[in-house]
Amino acid sequence: MAGAGRRSARSRASSSRDDDDAKPNLRPPRGRGRNHTSIGIFNVDLRVLLGLSVIAFFAILFLIYKLINPIEQAQTPRVVTPFPAPKLMDLPQFQGEHKESLYWGTYRPNVYLGIRARTPRSLIAGLMWISIKDGRYVMRHVCQDSDELSKYGWEQHDGRNFGHQVIVDQDMNLATSFLKSKGEDSGYGGDWAVRIDVQNHKSKGNEELSSSAHLFFYLADEDGNALNIGGDTLGIHENSLLASGSRMDIGSWQLHLKSLDDLEVHYAGFKTPHIHNLSDLVQENLGLQVRKFGRLQLPDTSDDSPNILVFQISARTPFRTDVAFISGTGLESPRLEERVGSHTGTSLTSQLKEKQREFDAKFEKSFNLVDKLDSESIVAGKAAIGNLLGGIGYFFGQSKIAISGNMNQGNHDDSILYWPAELYTAVPSRPFFPRGFLWDEGFHQLLVWRWDIHISLDIIGHWLDLMNIDGWIPREQILGAEALSKVPSDFVVQIPTNGNPPALLLALNDLVHGLKINKFTAAETDVISSFLERAFVRLDAWFQWFNTTQSGKEVGSYYWHGRDHTTTRELNPKTLTSGLDDYPRASHPSEDERHVDLRCWMLLAADCMHSIAELFEKENKSGKEYSNTVKLLSDFEILNQMHYDDAYGTYLDFGNHTEKVRLVWKETTVGHNYATRELVREVLESPKLGLVPHIGPVSLFPFIARIIPADSRILEKQLDLISNRSILWTKFGLRSLAKTSSLYMKYNTEHDAPYWRGPIWMNMNYMILSSLHHYSGVDGPYREKARTIYEDLRGNLIRNVVQNYHKNGFFREQYDQRNGKGKGARAFNGWTSLVLLIMAEAYPS
């Protein structure tokens, strides 16, 4: 890619100084009387000097220009230059009421309860609590598996104004509800309230420890603005005010605490720019108090002008408390007490109940499950959409981008920062992946657009606005200190020659199809149309980036760049860019590779772009090019020549490959004759160019893309592969690699367990199921066979995910192909939520 490998030249050339040796002698000669000659000489020298000065002045200006101009270029190389087109987020539909309606939200998915505004430097709020583990106090705040919570997640969330979450931490049940509203007296973005309901059950061990609870609700101003304590003493029955302050965005505000229970409230104030490690700060403070005074309570002291206030709320369980954030609390706010009352107590109870009813009604309208499934499945379905929407976050920061060298070699120093950018996006998993992933987001939006088209377009628009001048979008977004704190250093730097499946086009293709069949209301049609019209130039650039940087040697062939051809530790070099990580490709990466999945993604992209061009009657060069690309990539004969293997009866990658590869232990000596062992790759025969004999979801991409004619025998062979228990079929879903593969369930390195080498993944099962549904509705000799397989696979997937959810409390990243148990990341509420669309039988167009 142009500009991708250029090093930033930040060194400045040393400036030279003029020599003074040739200066004219301006002193008059010693002698008698007036000497007119000396005066004449002085005049001549002055003119020369002035002339030289003018020349030198312009020479210096020229030198300064030449010195500064390269530096300016080095500071903004192509790779970090934004795409030169109007931003999608500047569209009128994303301004005004829409923007304000989404200002506040639960936009900090990495913590158990976190609230912030959609602005780069926000006032943020959150919840911590003390739990007991092995007889010791531990702090809960950031979502992490090591906390070993039995359950947590949003059982209901509408993505805008309401959410209800249940957390089970050993003997404690913690229910958190979020409600947002906008009144005539509210400041920008409105007011919000949090209800925290604490219950205890199955009390064990130390009754004193298990019968009380310590919560910590905090406010922190990322801008560093000072927060004011509500009063010298925080007695909630006399004065509910906890804190107050003022910000440019929302004006004056107040935070109130209300409860009918007997609460003890203490506080601490801190002044620090480091908000992402707040839980450590609170733990250190509590530890100091325990050591000094033997009390587990905050000290009721504060730094000068604190930008963080933490309020400890302690009580015997059960208890309930409401926290209300009231904006627009200036001098002319006579209804303040009434507004606090409307966000707490019985008024809050009735509003939360009404929001729950609205959620249930919208859920049924959107997915229509009542007559299709049992109540347990519907509960899981609500949790699927609730967790996905509740996991939407807002991030701001700068990505780190590689500018030269091979980042696979571990060189992380040669990088540059992307421009400061914001991202509004769903996340795959709150504890493991609480940040944006490009190809994941495409699957997320298949759900989100069906729930709220405006939120979906907002998210897609944010992603497309991250595009650089070359049409590249970083595949993993690590923006801000909170996001960075959860990412291993090896995965921080993004490589601008590497892509990721353009799965956002799955959702956009649905929207285009919906416009063609008049699926949407007039208002929705307007916003979708204006979005697509402005997005076209960016989508075109994205397509062209793929079409030029990921193309193969043969016309119509493509391969994922970024595989490490120098590795000696990987059994089969990973293809992280494909999204399928360790799925087996050619054993020896090379430019000769042809990846069948990428070829089909390019067909989807070209078809979507052609449809948008038709929609807006763009009868121009690009519209015709897309039409030609669609014809080429959907050509069944060319596809078969490039990728079909008659012996296996399916489609395979092509590349430089040998099956005779293994990992063996090798002893090496380091340091002072110190022996160590490591697993290294051993190649037992030379690789040859040919089809790569590994069967899995990649093999089924032509089936997923519906290129195979409904009357073709090849279609029957794909159905046979899918339903064959010795290859892909299990009673829990389809394997991610055939059981017959030589790399089935094989470790890729000493520590890299099999990932896409057997376990069941919901996104690929959903795509395959979608095409089974398609072929079961198309006339042909294999229609009934496709229908039978479809119904069996759909039933297996729903049953297994629902049973796991109710038994273990979570959706999981993947499911074990042997016993159906969830594995991988817990609380994986990203594309595993596609089970809801499987329930609703809602598939891509």
C-alpha cells in the first residue's frame, strides 16, 4: 500500500552558520584631515552589505521552508491521513435531537456498571463493590473472569434509555437498573438514574461478612474539572445531595442519593488524570484506613479540587438505593426537589416497570418469537439483544499504526499514532474484548439494525469515518486508556497492509434490499438513503483497497495478507486477518495463495456496491465495474477451476503446501550453558503448489455466497459434507474444522490451543444456516434435503445455546463440539447473540 512502509523522518537537519571572515572593514583609516575616499568606500560597502543581507534573508527563508516542509509531511504520512470526503457523522440525521438522545448511556462495557457521555472527555460514573473470596475482601469493578461471578449481564436493554442487569457474586445478588429521561428543565443530554438492589442468599461461613454490603459509586471528570462534595456530612435522610459541579457540555449538575433503608455513607476525593486504575486507588485508600484505624471505610477526606469522588454506601442486606444525576441545576431551577423525586423511589419504580413493558413489546415486534419457541428460549433471546445493546461503548483515542518493518517479528517500536478519533460500537465480550473489532461489528449490526436503525447507522458511520486516505480501516480499535489496559502489547499495533472481512456490508446489503422492497417507513427510508449516498465514496475506496492490496496472481483471486512466512514456532502460520485465526491454510505462506473465503467476501462487497449504485442510478464507470466484478466472481466455472476439488467434493484454498509438518521439541543452550527446550516446526517434505486439503467453514463460503446453482450436484455434495457426522456435523452445531483434517484440534504452538480447529462458532453456523434456509426455498432436486438439514441444525444450535445460558448464566465465545459446553470467553455477547436471529429465522438478504 502506498505510504504504508514509510518511516517518519522527525530528525531536523542542523542549521549552518555563515562565516564572518569576509566582513568588510568599516573603520576609517588612520590619517590626517578628511578623506573623501574613505567615505566613498564606506558607501559602497554598505550597499554590498545590504544586498548580501537581502539575499541571505531570502536564502534563510528558503532553507526554513525546505526544512519545515518535509517535517510536516512526516507528521502526516498517508497511513494516518483521513479519507478526504465529508464525514458520515456530520450528516444532519446524526445531529440535533438524535445526538442528544444518545448523549448519556452505559457506554463503558469494560466495567460491571459504567456510565459516560458520547464526548471525548466526559463526566463518567460507575459502581464497585466489595466481595469476599477465600475469607478475604476483594474489589469488583472491571469485568474479568478471575472474579468468578456466577452471572452478570443485561437481561433487558433498549440501547438508549433503559437497562436492567443482574449480577450474582457468590452469596450476593446485585440488580442494577439504568433509566434516562429528558425534561424541560434538564440540561443537554437529560437526566439519568441508577437503582441498585442488593439481596443476600445461601449465606455461608462468616454471617457478619455475608450479611452486609459495601458499594462504591463514583463520579470522575476526565477533563479534570473540580467536583464538589454535597456537604460536611452525608446523611441521606437530611440531605440527599452527594456532589455537584459544572461542565461546558451539560451546565450545572447535581448527584443525589435516596433510600428508605438505613445506609452509612462515606467518601474520598482524588485529583488524578489516571481514571482507568481507579479501583486500585480505592483499594489502596481502604487498605490504609484498615491498617490505621481498623475500619473498612473511606476517610471522608478529599484532595484539593478533586476530579474524582467516590462514595461508599454500606448497609445490612437486603437494601435498595437510588442514585439520581440531575442536569441543568442552575439558579433558576425551582423544581429541583421534584425532579430528584421523579428519578427515585416509587416514581422510578413505575418508570422502570413501564420501560420493561416497552422492551418486551418491542422485542416481540422485532423478532416475533411467541408462537415459535418456548419461554426459556425467549428469555435467552431477550438476554441476547439486551447484552449486545448494553455492551455498546463509546471510545476516544488514537490507534497505533505500523509504518515499516514486519510487525510479526516483534518490532513494536516503528509505529505512529492515527489521528484522534471517536468510535461508537458494540463489543464482542465485556471481560475479554471490550473494544471494537471490525468484522465482528458486521455481525453485530445484523441484530442492531432490526432493533434500532438509527443506532445501527450511527455505529456503521463511526466505523467508516475511521478510514484513511487509502481506503483502509484498522481492524481492532484500541482507543483510550481504559481500552488499552485490557490489550496485550503484541496486539496493540495495527498493520496497514492487513485487512479484515468487510462484514459491515452484510448489514448494509440488508438495508439496500429493504429499500428495494419498501420494507422501511418513509422516515427510515430517508435516513438510510442519505446515509448510503454519502457512504458510497468511502465504501468504494474500501472495496478498491481490498481489490488492489489483497488480490492474487490470477484474475479473480485473492488472499489474506499478513501471514508470517518466517515463523519457526507455528504449526500452520495464523491468518488473523481472515478472522479465522488458526484455521489451516497453506503450510508455507506465499504470493501464490488463493483464499476462497476472501474471494466470496469480495463477491458480497461487489454485489452490495452494485446494488447501491443501481439504487442511486450511478450509471458511471464504477457502477459498471462492480457489475463486471460480480459477473466474474459469481462465475461458477471459474470458481470451480480455481478452488473445487472433485475428490473431496468441496472448495479449498490454493497455495504452497505440505501435510508433512509437525511440532517437535528442540533443545537449545543459552547463557552460561543453560539448556532450554522449545517447540519448533519441522517440515518433513518440500511443499508443492496445489489445493489445501482442509475442510471447514472456508470450504462452504461458495455455498454461503449462494454461487452454486440449485440443480448442481456440487450443491448436494456440500449438503452431504454439512450433515456428515464424521466431518462437520454434531448435535450441537457444525465444527469449525473437519474431524478428518490432519490439524483437527491440534495446538498451533506450545501455548496456542486449537481455536478455529474444531469448536462450534455461532457466526459461521449462522451464515451456513442462512444458505440452507435459502436453498430450502428454491426449486431444485435438493430442496427437501436442505430443508431437513436446516431444521435439524437450527434446532441443535438453539437448544445448546439456551441450555448453556440457563445452566451457566452466560453466552460463550464458542461451544465444545464433543459435549456442547460453552468455552472460550465468557459473556461473549457479540456474534453469539445471532442465536436470536436463528430463533426468529431472520437471515441476510
